[in-house]
Amino acid sequence: MKVLGLSAVDQTRLLRICILGLISIVAIGSRLYSVLRFESVIHEFDPWFNYRTTKYLVHHGFEKFWNWFDESAWYPLGRVVGGTLYPGIMVTSAAIYNALHALNIPVDIRNVCVFLAPGFSALTAIATYQLGKEVKNETAGLLAAAFMGVAPGYISRSVAGSYDNEGIAIFLLVLTFWLWLRAVRVGSAMSAAVCALSYFYMVSAWGGYVFIINLIPLHVCVLLAMGRFSNRLYVAYSTFYALGTLASMQIPFVGFQPTFTSEHMAALGAFGLIQVVAAAYYVRARVTAVQFRTFVACAAVLVAALLACVLVVLSMRGAVAPWTGRFYSLWDTAYAKVHIPIIASVSEHQPTAWPNFFFDLNVLIWLFPAGIYFSFRELSDNHVFLILYSVFAAYFAGVMVRLILTLTPIVCVLAGVAVANVFEAYLSHSPGPGVAQVPRAAIMGALLFLLCSFQWHSSWITSTAYSSPSVVLASRGPDGSHHIIDDFREAYYWLRRNTEPHERVLSWWDYGYQLAGMADRPTLVDNNTWNNTHIATVGRIMASDEDTAYDLARRHDVDYVLVVFGAMLGYSGDDINKFLWMIRIAQGVYPNDVREQDFFNSAGEYAIGDTASKAMRESLLHKLCYYRFGDVMGAQAFDRVRKQRLPSSVTLHNFEEAYTTENWMVRIYRVKDLDNLGRSHKNAAQFDST
């Protein structure tokens, strides 16, 4: 029956397009809570570097951006920006900005950056639909797209204002995997070339591209081990690897890494292996079975020996770089804490607790195993890929909470596959054998309840947990009134207006990008964390007594010191709570000057105030945080974060308070100049008081 002159097939196609459009609208709309509740502002810490570099690209052009040396970062070392970043998100935003202005649509680059991730979330939903359609059918694709559009595991990195690399990288991850499976199915060099192009875009956007360049070769090796070699697989992988590797090497931050780093050797090995297998199939078609077996045995021994020798020689000569510490931290959860504390100090690098999976995936976590089961039942080439993706993504997500982000796409796809199979089994006119005779209404009711509860959970999590920019906080009074806590921007604005452009600010590395982006002042360390010694030096300054810290600060040309202090409001993400990590990182470089055990009192407690250890009480960070705080809160007051009594007396001689924000969350101190008479500041103060 035709409706509006459309056949049944065209009606279905139109309905599918409308559903995808609605999913895209919901995906974008669900990520706008932060703008509606707060304002159009960049969130978190890393996005401020992306925003700052994007502005530089827009205002100065691509050539200057590519060759930009930022003298204000990592003072006095500086940073070669163009060669130490993934430029994909900056170039994407700049291209959108220039395109809009070419169409005479006036828009600020800040708004382009704020709304980029929500816009790409719609594209991610569409790419997920294509992936679900590729592995199952249109129904599975639509369900996977709907799940992906509102899954909290993805929303956490794609809300408005979350201008981080993952905002576009997850779209490229899903797109690359879909194009790969399509290239394997059709065996077209053109399809594989498009997949390589998508991979190149992914390399330019996020360091997580390593997951792709290891998972695809693993898929190839498993298919070869299962005896599923085909010309389609050979053409797809050979084209993808050759073009993708050459393209990825055009990114300066990647350079020649695909040719010598251990993270890329699996892809190279799979490329060599598939050439050998292809040659074996070619030979088998032209010789007898006995000759072929002899050829394979000899060739396998020779190739294995040759590869082993080459790998050993290259490794001994340093031509093949060893596995990095970040790689080891993915396989051993205790590795980073022992060997690389700066990685372990980041909260999103901690192992994932079980509640996080339910928090970010909700009912999908139960549908996920069902999707794996259905994949094993069919076990086509596509389903082998889904199973491999599931196993490794689930493992890595368990090792590091941040990697739930890479698990979310496959969970959504397999959940869509599971629900689509249920639909096929129970909603078809002739249910297949082994299908329980359950009323269709009961099945539909149960599924509808699960999907509605998932949507409700996702909306609630998005609005309450993932839509609060860390740079602007909010609280509610006893009467339910809404209060905005804007201490971070208040402090950065004060620095911007009351200090000279060349004056250097010392803070813990967490705040480096925000200081550079909002205060526009030189910093000693920032979130790039490329120089562990420099960061350890800042930790040593914070952990040292005031006189030692003053000498170190003067030696490093520090003009101001900024600390974050949450004792008044109960803000638990302050520097006192991070202090142990500062101590551990400093101890790794300066073991004779900083020792972690010195900062625990005789009872083995990490305490503040009068019950703290001598090293803790005399440390610069302790003094900068609690200086004058007792005068405001009273002698009997408590630290609202640590739930401990305040120190009875805190004195400063070498540093003077320059500014404290309204809620005492950010405190800024000026490093005093040397005394004109060569006296210590303590002696000068005692002389002046007499």
C-alpha cells in the first residue's frame, strides 16, 4: 500500500531516516544541560589547552600554528606546540569556524568549541547505526544508535563545553571500525583506502588510535588462524596498513613511530604475515600437496627465525623502542603507582570500580553478554571482530576508568544486536524452534520498561553528574536556593588584571592549562606532563619548608604561587588532598630531600594542623593553605574536607598573600623580593616589630 506515493520499501527507508534524525536531535539536546544551567564555557582542564591553541590557529593561520613555540609554557623550557599535540580537534573547529564566516554567519570560536562535541555525538550515533547494520541489520543499527546517543559512558566526554580530543575521536573510532568491516566484506581497495583516511583523521585527533592499529591486525591474525584467509581480507588489510601508516606519519607528534615503536609492531607483523599466507596460497595452487607441505614447513621455520633475529638485533641496537610505561600500566594496575606515580595520581587512570559500569552503562551491561552470545552463534568475520573488541575493551575498561569510553560503543552495538534478535524471535509471525511461547505483550512490556529506565537513568546522570563544568561549581543552600561558586575564574581574572604578562605563576600541574588559557600567564608545569623532573621540582617546592621553598622558587624565577584550598566549602579536590601525590612524585626524583614517611605523624596518619608531622606543618603547601584561615573560621573550627581541627598558628615570612577568592578556594601568594640589606625576611620582620 502506497502512502504519499511511496512504496513500502521507500516508506521504511523514510521512517528509518526520521528515526535517525530524532536520535541525533536527542543526542545533541541531552548534552546541553551545562549550557542551560551555567553558560557557554569550556570545561575541565585539558580542554583549555585545546581552546587556546584553536584560538591561535584561527587568529594566526595554520603555518604559524604548526611552527608555534610557546615560551610561556614549562618555563624556562617552553613547548614546541605543533610537534607535541594531536591537531585534529583544533583543525576541525577552525574549519567549521571559517566555513560559517564564509557563509556570513557570525559566531565566536568559543561557541564553536563548546558545541563541537554535541554536534559530533549525532555523527557518532549515525556511525554506530552503520556499524550495527553492518554486523546485523537495520533494526540492530537503529537500536545501537539510540543507545549510543544517550549512553552516559559516552556523554561523560561529549557534553557541551567538553572540548577534549575524545569529543571527535569516538566518532572516528566507530567510523573506522565500520569502514574496516565493510572493506573486509566487499574486498575493495577503495573501501580500504577510505578506512585508512578515517584512521588518519583518528590519528590526528587522539592517542587512542593505538587501540585501532592493534585491534584490526589482531582481527586479521585471528581470521588467518581460523583458516578464513581470502582475497578480500588480503586487499583490505594490505591497502589499509600501507596507506594508513603513511598517512599517520604525516602527523609530527607521531612521525616515524609506526616504524620502530613496540605499540605498532603488531600491525607490521600482521602485514608481513598476511603476505606470507597469500604467497602460500599462491604456491599451493601450483604445486602438489606433498610439495606444498614441505614448502610450508621450510618457509615457516625460515620466516620465524628471520623475524626473531631481526627483532632481537633491532631491539639491541635501539631501533625498536621498548614498551612504554603507559602500556605496562594497562596490564598491571600496580605498575604506575610504583614506577610512574604521575600517571597513578590522575583519578581517571585508577582501576574501575564495579558501580562505575552500572553508572555509565546501566541496563546495557546486562544486554552486552547477550550480544556476545548471539555473535558466537553466527561467528562470521564481523562477529569475530565484535568478540575481540568486546574482550579487550572490557579488560582495559576494568584497568582504567577512563577507558569505559572505548567500551561504550561496542556495548551499545552488542546491546542492539541482542534486542534485535529478541525482536526477531518473538515478534515475527512464525517464531523459530526453541522460542518460548511467551505472550508478545509481556516481551514488549519488559523491553519497553528496560529501555525507558535506561533513558531515564541516562538523562538523570547527564544532568546531575556530567553537566557541571569544573571551572564553575554550584551548590544549594538550606532553602534550596542555587549558588554559583566562581572562584577559579575570579582568581585567574585577578592574575590577568593585576600581574605583568611576563610574571610566572607556580601551581600544581592540574591548573597549568587553565592558567595559560584564562590568566594568560607563564607557568612552570601544565597538564602535558611530559617532563617528570620539572613536575617533581614543583612538588619539592610545595613539600619543602618555607626557607628552602623560597630559595627554590627564586632560583626558578617564580613570581606568584597559586594553591587550591577547599576547607571552607568542603571541596575535596584541593591541593591538600593531592599533596601525597606531589610528595611521591618529588621523592622519585629527589629521594634525599623529600620522603613520604616524614609526612605521616607518629600514629601513621596523614593529618593536618597541630597533630600533623613536623614536615607537614612546616611544608610550604600547608602554610599557604592554612595561613590566616583560623582568623576567619575561629580557633575551634574544623577543616570541612579533612574533618580535623585547624592549626593553632601559621606564620609566613618569605611569601605574602596577594589575593584570596570569595570562598577561599584559590589563594595566590607573591614571592617576596630579596631584602635590601641581605637579611632573611624572618629577621627583617623581627627587627621591624621591635
